[in-house]
Amino acid sequence: MKFQIGDKVKFLNEVGGGFISKIISPSLVYVSTTDGFEIPISTTELIKIETKTASDNFFDEDFGTREKLSTEDRLEMDADAKISTLLHKNSKVLNEGISLAFIPQDQVRTLFGLIDVVVINNSSFNVLFALFLKDDEKFHGQDYDSIEPYSAYFIDSIDRDDLASWLEGNVQAMFFATSMDKLISPINEYFKIKGSKLFQENSYLNIDVLEKKAFVHQLGDLKYQTLISKTEQTSKVQSAELGRDIEKALGIKKSLVEGHKIGLLEAEIDLHISALNSDYQNLEKHEIMQAQLDYFEKTLQDAMIHQYQKLIYIHGIGNGSLKNELRKVLRTYPDIQVKEAAFNRYGYGAIEVHIHYR
């Protein structure tokens, strides 16, 4: 008999049952029992319970109770099997916020077997989330639910061949608590994962709160989320103060790259000194170069804060010294790729920078 994640089962030779939580092979699965344990068991020792059939009623000790429950209550009971509590609250690996994690079911041979996809809520708030995957320029709703503080929400177990469909999408999330001095602005985060990372063994790191190896992509860091106050006036003050704190820490203006935006998460920055300083005639050559490099690094840092993915830097032709300096700086960023910009538009005078986020 073929089993799938979420199937309700009963033990053939023992009392009890639960839900299929992991599939190791056609003959071996993990069952999450009603008392919270997850146990490996041969599929020959299980009976699949089809809902609304005679066998369902016969094997279900809670049949009388469940028939009295509303549809919403039954869905809530089944959904509980998808939530697991993180083993620690103070993670040294994950930032406070939410993440998308890919967890190999085979923790020894991490490049083989099925992968569990989970959303991690590493915060003290309840999170209401919606996950969308992008395909053919459309976003498809994958799952939505609420996650308790410091918990992980199971989305699906997928085959390695299906990884490509999970690399790009969007997550929306709201943070809730029964008592909050300051509200937190919702997250609306677009993500794009470099596919090759999921096929590299060193990409699967030990995640302390899971006590498992996983590839984790941070979706939202609460450190960068705007705090919203109780009144309009204090909200404006707090937003301004938060903006000044970021500017002070990074030495850049807030949303500097926004003025160069040419598309969704894309920007074009002209580094010609005439575009940066109207009084450039009195500058020495080394001063011009320094001004160009300073603006380059400020816009790059700002673009990364605001999750930009593609930047065009117009450096001009000249003697190539500025272009060489730009590439030298970009080589220090492991998650950045650089190539020549489109020749038919920029000639030899621009580079194209792609930023990949973990």
C-alpha cells in the first residue's frame, strides 16, 4: 500500500496510530502518534484509514467524539500534527524572525532521499503566514496557517527532482501577541534561492534549534522590521528614529537605492562623477575615484538591506581602473555574481551584479 505524508494510519499489531510524518522509503515511514512521539515503522505493520468509511469508524477510538466536532475543529486536530516545538529558544545560528528550511530526511547522506520543507518561527510571537511559489511568472499559493512562538511548521516532503519549483516565491507574515507595547510591521518578502546550494553537502548546516542538518533561508529578520506605535504621532517619530539608527550604523541614507530603481528589485546606478557631484571639476583624480567607490559601496549595502537582486553599475570605459576596483570589492562577497551588462545597451561601460540571499 502506498502512503503519503499526512495519511492517518493504525498499527496492525499494536494499539494506537497516528499520521505519516516522514517517508524514508516505500517500506519504511515515520508515524507521529497522538502522544507526540515520532516512531519509525515498516509499512507492512500499518493500516491506512480512509476518512468517512466503515474502516475509519471501526479503527477510530475517538469516532463518537470526532463526529460531534465541527469541521473547523477536525481540521485543527489534524493540523496539530504539522507543528513541532523548537528545541531551544536562544539560537546561535538563526536570527529572530521566520525562515524557510530544507531538512534532509537522511541526516547522514544529506544529498540523498526526500527533503522536508518547513517554515521556522524563531520568535516570541504567533505568526500568521502565507507561502507562495513562483512559476511561469505567476504566484501559486502553497500553504497558509499560524505558527506558535519558537515552533516549526511542516509544509511538505519533496523529492530532489522537485526542488527547482521551491527556489522562488514570496512569504507574507504578521506577528501577534496578546499584549504588545509596540506593533511590528508585517513581512512581505520575495525570495530566490540559488539552486546549486541545495545540491552541495556543505550547504546543510547543523541548526541548533532543530538539532538537525538543514539549509535555511532567512525570510524576515525582526531586527529590520519597523516598530509601529499606538498613535499616529509616535509612530512617525519611531519610524524616523529607526531610519536614523540604520543610517548611522551603515553610514548611508535610507532607501538610497530607491532613487535608482528601474524594476522590481532592480536598480541602475550611474557612477560617472558628473552624475554624483556637480562640482567635480575641482576634484583630483584620486578624489574622483574615491567618491565613485564610496557611492558604489553605499548603494550596494543599501540594496542588500532592501533585498534587491539585480544592480547595473555604469562605470564608463576610460582606462578600466574603476571597473577593476569594483570587481575587486565584489569578490569579497560570496553570494554575489558579476557579469558584463547587456552590450547592446551599455557597450563595455557597465557591469551587472546579482545578489543571492541565504
